[in-house]
Amino acid sequence: MKHQLKELWQYTQQVAAKELKDTTEITFEQIDPEKINETIKKIDDALKDKAVPKKVQQKIGYAKKNFASNLNNTINKTKY
């Protein structure tokens, strides 16, 4: 899940760099459900009016529906 989110973020950075001529790399380390949702929203907002490949659209859709809840399930399993 973290790997897929990172791939989406890298794709978004490529799009932003082309449009904004900004090559500043943004990274994240700690991951929690709220941060996942914030990151997915940023990615979705950044790509909203762009011609995005279908594969990327599918990943974003999957991430919106599943990433935060999957992480919550993983966190809850590791607590016990």
C-alpha cells in the first residue's frame, strides 16, 4: 500500500514539475490513515483537470476506497 501511494505521489510530482517547473521533492515517513487520506486528496486535486492514464485513475480510486481502512485494519491487528 505504501509503495502504491508512493508511485502515485511520484507521478503527481512529475505532472506538477512539468506545469510548475518545480523540482522540489516532497517525502513522507510516518504513515497513518489521516495522512493517507490527505495525500490521496492532494494527488486527486492535482490531477483533477489532467489527462491521466486509466491505470493511474484506477489506482487513485482504489486508494480512496481502501488504503486508510486497510491501514486501520493492519494497525488493529498489530495491537493484539
